[in-house]
Amino acid sequence: MEEPSVRLLVAGPRTSDSKMGILITLIILLPLVAPISTASAELQVSAEDFDILSQLDAALETRASMVGNAAVTTAASNALDQVRLEERLSDANDPLSRIDESMSNMVMVDSTPPVPVHPTPYEMVLNPDEHPDEWANNIWGTLLTADNFVIWTHFKTDTGQEYDHYEEVDFSETGLFAGGIIGLITGSNPLLHEISIDDDSTNDIEVGFTVDTSQSDGWGTEGNPPTTLWVEPTIEFSVVALDTQATLWDHIEFLEVSLMKQFAYSLNPLGEGESYVWVIDSRFTMMPEDFSLEVGLERFWFDITEATLSFFSALIGIITGPVDETGITIASVAAPYAIHVDNVGQTDCPDDYDAATMYGAESSVHRCTVGIGFGYVHFDAPTNAGDKETSEFAYIDIGIHPVEMNVVLPSVIDLVLRNDDVLTTSFGVTGEGGLDTIEYFADERADLHLHFHENRSNHVSAPGEPYGNITDSQGWLRGMPSGELPSDEVSKIFRMLGSESSPELPGQMPERVSMILAIKNFSKDTTPNTADSTLPVDPTDPPNTLVVLFATQSVTEIDYSSWFQREGAIDDHRRLRIHATDLPTGLVLQGSFQLGGGEATESAIGNAQSDPISALLDATILNIVDVFIDIGNIVNSIPEAIVDIVGGDGAGTGTGGEIYLDFYTSIAADRQLMSLGMAHIELGSSMQPTTDGPHVIMAKDLGLGLVNGRQGMVEPLVPVAVSIQLDGLKSLHIVDDALVEQQLVSLRSQGGDPLRFIYMEHEAGSLNSENYQSVYVSNQPASLDLLVSEGNLTWVSDRGIDEILYSGLAGAQRQVVLIEQFPQNFSMGMGSTVDWAGDTPIGGITIQMGNATDLRTMDGDHFQFWQNIDTSEASLSAHISGISEISYSEPVLEGSSGRDGMPTATIVTEGGNDLAIMLRDETDWDQPTLGINGEILLSPLPARLEIAIPPSDGENQITMPTFSTENGLGGVGFFLAGFSDVGRGVNDILSGFATSITGNGSG
């Protein structure tokens, strides 16, 4: 029995060549299946003389000896007739029909900042047109007097009746201020002011305001003789119903109670200098039986070097009674700030609250709400009498709501804002300025709605400096945790932050906390830290930045949007949206990026205050608002930093960097990885596309050029919009080590979900796109380690991929590559020799590309090229199965003649399949020697095929697009976009082959 051999069947006397189709097949397959990291080698092929003419005589002689054999002729004709019958137009069953599959189900979202809806007290303060009539003469005048307060209430009944009440309170005549600082540190009576909220003769609520030091370490002095006085005050705002049985509480829709106070830099009672108005706000949809909001300061210093003798005498108890406190000014304020919401009397939702139908309402109209807020408005000095322009304003508004299917609210919520800008050990001791934390505790799970707003667009910090920005951020934190983290885990968290004990720890270790969010800039860390290898991050070998979040329970959902306007210009903006579900109870994000650690918040309080207690109150509200806003800005910058470090900031600074993102069950030594439910992020400066399901979309708005900034035309904040969604993520490590020229990507997730990766250029405000490239992965690995070094690439995963579909459109050029049964593991050498080998063969690779109106294809393993130069159209189709190895080698001796001067391409398959090759040229040529038409059948295709490729003469080259990390995810998008040029280059090269047997069109 004879051993099987390869049969090469060639059609009759038609212009054709047996080697050319094989060569073209390999040329097309090799660069397209090679991973992107080989792009820097710039593999090139060109249409030129492949020594065909010198071999033609031998081929013709062999053919002549076979022509007279009837059996051979019949067999060849039958086989080639079958090849011709395989030709057909591409239809719905071919990969080309899926070219726009990845572009389906996309929608456009607008990035334009909405007109902000401020809480009513700020609207009244900011806009004179919003002032009630009675404000024109007395209330507005009160807000220009430093020592007076305004209490405003707004009451709405369930029948639609609304009542506004404004009342001026002269606090300088109350027990709260009568004792001054001496009264503060020795104990003073609170202000308790009764108000009617429905304009009748009966007072309905009592509004309280207290400054107290009895809940902390009290007070003390520093220096000998004393130069500074410190106090640790707690400021309490309370609202209490006077008659809990009053009938008006049966008809409450909502009640707002706000306290407003003005202060100025000038001692002039008319406030002719710069001035502020600060606001404390509250909101209830049920009777406020017993509500209080407390703000505790870690430490507050007064400079008493210029204090009077009577003050010092009163301080040591020699005298009592009124004391002259002139000459006393604020020296410093130290965090943490402790916010305590005592909600014992309002834990039950109203009786008419239906958890099944009312749960999803907006916070402002939610039927079960307790709300708190605080902020300030800063006015410039008046240019005309009584005319004050707003310089800046900022506020925080928090709505507390029940979780899904629940009808109760927490009775207590504690929120601690901590930073280490100023330490409490002694006056004037500045901290490292690298730590910011938010610590949350509640005794019941709750939904929180947050609204942060700052507008500094009319404020300049110093002459010549740019104007400030506008940031508006709001969203939901649903299913916030309750209960207490174990104390040993809390200690471990602060140990990992390098702030386990004083003086690095601002304040005291938290006694009870349900969730901690901390951001540490270790580049500011100058003190030794305690080694602990059991922690996710050993603080003795820290990253530049560390972000951690640990909680007792998973946060159910985050749905948050933030708009940023540079210098307040509406066209020069950026939108960030974060939507996440089922957050793990532990998150550790670390890397070489920089977050936080900026300049400490400046005290906006001047020295010319009318009294020190007013200054203390004023500084407290301003500082706590600014700390909140600063932490919010840091959180907003995290997604941008991640995008930058993945590949750079667009300025070529992305090479070298690292990010480690891990989700854990806890910080304990026996912690396990824990999967994130879903995370969806959108970042853009114009209308951008997005979709549901796992994806990465990079979108360039063709209408987004320079934007109209405050100082003229500027580059947009986000030139290429990004939309990302990942499901089931557990861990993601990205390391770009420029020193050793090595890149590592390590991924752990639930796996199994499909993933779309898209780069597109679209018309302004529209999904219409004539240029897009996409990669669809049918099932993501649950475990993947990808290592790219200077000469090698390895891919190790836990599973193979059923199919990878690349598709692209650039004008009329369409192209699709379908890879089926991609192996679980493979390696690739990259150098003078490029080789690829998988642990199992690739099931099959299908390629379709061209610009013809009707692209053509064949069934089975094949290569087909069709062209019509008259209509400038071309079509290419190829399929080959069972590929296990591919390699490409540089010439043995560059520039040498013969085989040693040619690069070599090798392909190894499982073998056994036939390969049909077809060339069609339907151009109406004037010269009979131009235009190649032929069929070739390789039966079977050899398991190993090696081709020597003549060197390029520089014409009709294909230059693979360059993959660079210097432009972030945009760099990946630009790499994908370059494949449209690859397709056109392939068309051009094959057109040269199909035009002339010499490959150069010379005839």
C-alpha cells in the first residue's frame, strides 16, 4: 500500500500559479493571528517577483508530461470543478454577517452638566429673586449682621398646604454666647427656640443649638505663659416636637428646618468686607420626635497672646462675670470631624409608606426620609451698597432612607472625617498630609442619597491663578452596612495605612465602625511603619497610593454621577458615572498613581471676627464642608487614575506603572478573594456610547475638537470617551515595568461571561459610525496571567475561549476575523524569529475582508481573492482549521541572494484537510497578460508548510499598527483603528498579485 501524498491539482491553460495562493494564504494568516505585542516588529510584505518566472519552465515541463494522461486530466477536472462550485456570495451564515454584532444595543448618554437643583436655603441665599418678600427688609439684613441667626421652616401637609416661617434670633443675647469662651469651657446653657410651623398661635417644634465641651477632653492651654487655648467642642443642632399628639403630625408631607448665620471679615456691623453665610439643614417626612445632629471637632486652637488681663484672670478662676475677649483669634483646627445623627425618635417610616411601590422614588420626594445638610456661601465685598456678588459656595446634602422592603431607619448614624494635615499633639504640629478617611457606623442598614456641590468659578485663590471649578456630584449608596467591624481588624486597617498609633493617627482609634474608606498617599509618609506580612499591603514596603474599603456587609448598590466644569466653563466639562452592585466587603487598590496628599484645606476665617465663639462655629462649618468636598474629589479621581495607569495620560508618560486591585472577604489573615457583582464606569466630555453587559468602549467624537474654555479654546478633558463594565471581578493586576521591559496582566473573576472591546469614531451626538473596530470574546477566563517581555509572551488561563471575533469597518472597507476554539495556554517568541504555539490547536480561523458591494467566500478550508479594478473593488476570504504552531523568521543573512536572504513563514496544522485556492480578476484589461484567474486544490494540506518570502522592495507594504501604552486605553483604541489600514493594505498587495503573474503589474 502506498503512503498517502500531497496532490497538487492545477487547472488547464489559464493564467495562474500554484505557489502564489499558498503564499498569500500564509501571508494573510500570520500577521492577523499574531498577538498585538508583535506589532513593534512592523512585519511587512509586499507584491514583488517571487522568482515565479525562473520556476515556470520547470512547472510547464512537468505539466506537459502529464497532459496526455486521461485519468489524471479527468481527476483534476472533477476536483477543480468542485472547487469552482464552492464559490458563492457571503450570506447570513458567514462571520461577515456579524460585522456589526458588537455595535448592537448601544445608547448615547449626555455628558453635559445639568442645571443643579440646590436645596431651598441656598437658592434663597444665592438668588435675590428667590427671597421671600419679608426678607427684603429684615431677614436679608439679618444675614448681613455677624451675630444674628435666621431659623427657616417649610411645612407641607398631605393635602398640599404649605407654610414658610422665618425668624431672626439674636444669639449674642442668649446664654450660648453670653459667657463667651469662658462660658464655653465652664459650661453654658443651650439655645432652645420654639417655633410655630403652621402659622397659628401654638408653637410646634423646638430648635436647639449648643456648643459643649463636656463630651470630650474639654479644654487646656499651651505655653508658659499660655499662648494658645485649645478646646474640643461638640456643636449640636436639634429639632424636637413639642406636642407629639398634635393633629398636624397626622397630616405631615414633609418638614424642613434650617439654621443660617452670616459672618464677615470686617467688624463693621454692615459687613462691608467679604462675608459668608453658613447653613445647617434638616428634612423629615415624619414627626421629628427627638432629632439631633452633632458635629464634634478633635481640637480647636485659639491664639490668646493678645488676650486681655481680665480673660486670663477668668481663665484661672480669679474673676467671674463678663469678660473682655478681644484680641483672641482662631489659630488652627484639627480633624477628625465626628458627625453624629441621633435619630431615635424617627426610626419608623410613615404609616402610608408602601415599601413595595414607593421604594424607588427620588430622594427629594421619597416618603420615608430624614435628611441633613450643611454648607456655606462666600460673598465678595460689595461693589455697591448692599450689592454682594457670590464668590464661591459649597454644600453637602444627605438623605437617609430605608433599604428595600424595609420600613425602619437607623436610630444612630456616625460619620467621621479624618485627615492628618494637623496633628492634635500640640499647636502648630503639622501632619504628613497623606491620609484621608471616612468612617461610617449605623445600627440599621440604610440607603443614603448624597449630593455634594461646590462652585468656585468666581473665586481666584491668588492673583494670576486660574478661577476655581464647579463640581456637582450626586447618587445613591444603597444597602449601607450596619454593625461593628472587629476591633482587631480596625487596628489592622490603620496599621496597613501606616497610622496605627499617635501621632500618625489623627484622633483616637474608632470604637465602632461599620465601614471604612481610606486613602493614603505614602509618598508623604516620613515616619517608620510596623511590618506585617499578613496584611494585603505591608506598610514597610508601600505603594505610592493605597485605597482601602472594608465593611461588615456588602453595599448593595452604588449609582453615582459627577460633573466637573473646568473654571466653570459649561463646554469644558467632564462627566463621571459609577454604577456598581454587590460590593465585596473588602477592597484594596494600590499602585504607582497619585491620589490625595494635596495642600491642606485653608481656613477661610479671618482674624477680625466679632467674637471667638462665632469664629469657632463659622470655621467648623466651612472646614467640614471643604473636607467632605476634598475627599469626594479624590474619590472622583480614582477612575481617571486607573485609566491613566493602564496605559498613560495621553502625553507619553504612561510607560512604567502598576495597579493592583483586589477584592477580599476581610482584612484577616485567612481572607479570601470575593467577587464584585458588577461595576460600570462612564467617563466623557461629550455625548458618548455605552451599553449593558461586560464591555470596554472607547469612543472618539468626531465633532469634539477644541472646546470653549474660560481662557479660550482648549483640549477637552476627555478626548476619547470610555465606558467599561466588568462582572464578577475578583482581582486585577496590571504592571508595566519599563526598567526590565516587561508587562504583566493578571485577572481573577467569576469567568464565563462574554466581553466586547470596541473602538469607534462617531458623529457628534449620534451612534452613526463609519469607522469602528471591535473584538468579541465569547467567554472570559476566570483566571488569566499574561506576561509580555522583550522577547517572549505567555498566556496561561483556566479555560479555552470558544470564539474570538474581530470586526472592523472603515468606510467601504469591511473585515472580520473569527478564531474558534482558542487554546487555554500558549506562548509566543518575539525577536528575530516570531513563533506561536498553543497547548491545543486553534479550532479554526476565518478571515473575510474587502470593499466590494458583495463580498465572496467559499466553504471548507480555502483561500479566495476577487477583484475588479474597473470598479475599485476587492474581496478576500480564507479559512484554515487545526492550527497548532505559526512562526516567522528573519533572513539568515540580510541582503543575501537566494534562500538565505529571504524571511521564512511556517505553519503547522493537524493536517488531513483539503485546501482550495481561488483567484478571480474580473477587470476588463487591455493587455491579455494582465489578470489572473485560477483554482488550486491541495489535497491534503501538509501538516507542516514552510514558505520562503522574498524581501520587500518597499512597495505595497502592510505595516502593522503600533500598540503603545503611552495613550492609555485610547492607545489600545488607536491600535485597533489601525487594522482598517491593514485590510486596505492586504487588498492592495493581493491586487498586485492578481493583476500580474510577476506581482508588480509590469506584465
